[in-house]
Amino acid sequence: MKETLTLADMRNILIEITRLMDEQKDYLCQLDGALGDGDIGLTMSKGFRAVTENLPNIPDENIGIVLMRSALVMGETVASTMGTLMASALIRGGKVMQGKAELHVEDLFTMTSAMVQALVERGKAKVGDKTILDSIVPAMNALEAAHQAGKPLKEAINDAYAAAEDGAKRTIGMQSRHGRAGRYLERSIGHQDPGAAVGALFFKGFANYVNNQETG
């Protein structure tokens, strides 16, 4: 059973995340239309597509370099709130993965923790504010628990995705407190946060990839 993610794996995971963002583009825009500008699906689809198209231009040095270079492309391609947040998360995650040729469960936890820190600093939000943090933080906690329990890579990643998906769904009962969505106050309750949905799709990319590796 596969117990590490290699540089090639990470490249393929970014490609799978891109496919998911494109596939769910209309759904994300629908979620965003209830609380924001209605363009988050287009933003993430365009941003990750640029990331994927740039992958051949990134030298095979290490996973940190791939993530940081991808973050720069994301930031340059989609100068929106979510584009900036995702770019900030990717570049911070890349910095702590500098020099890594492969990732274990503990590394994934470290990477996700760094991403969370970047999102907190950039977005000035916290868990419960109905943002991307409400899916990313549960994924981070699931990875930490999986590492402490000594779970295998595939199980750890599936746990992270399940936690992210559950976290995204929990935002339906929350009130938005940031950005354009924050203007809706109590009216935001009953709508799933589009940013949290993006976070869940990010980890679904990891889960789809490792599950396909087992069956492919």
C-alpha cells in the first residue's frame, strides 16, 4: 500500500483538483450567488487550470517548489478574494515542504497547518465565521489524529476529506461574518459557504487520487 506522496503524485493531485473545480464550477457559482458575487466557481476553475498548465514549466526539484510556484500562478491569474486566499495557503504550505521529495501523513498535517495559518492571517477569520477555514481546519485536525493513531496514508487522506466535507456542510447553519456574505447577517443562515465548499473539493482531489491509485 502506498505510504507516501511523491512529487509526481502531487502534480497529479493538482491536476485532479483542477478537474474537480472545473466540474463543480457551476455548483460553486450557485452557492456563491446566494452570498456573494456568484463567480467563485469561475475563479477557482480558472486559477487551478492555470496552475495545471504551468506544471510542465516547474523543474522537478521538490514538492515545496511545485506548491510555491503554483501559488504564484494562482495569485497572478485570479486577483480575487478566494484566489488570493488560495495562493496564500499554497505558498505557505509550499514553504514548509521545501526540499521534500515525498510526503508522509505527518507532512500532510504540517502542510495543512501552514495553509490554515496563512488563511487566518490573510482572511482575519476563525472557525465558525463561515469561511474556507470551516472545511480546512477539520481536515487538518483529522490529519493530526490520523498521524497520532498511526493510520496509513490512504485512510488519513480519506479522513481529511470526510472531515472537510462535513465541515463545509456545517456552514449551512452558520451566519456569515466576513466579506460580501457578511452583509447578509441572519439571512446567510441556511446557505452553504462557497469557500468551505472549495476547501472540501481541495481535499477531495487528494482522496480521489489515492483511492484511484489503489484500484487503478
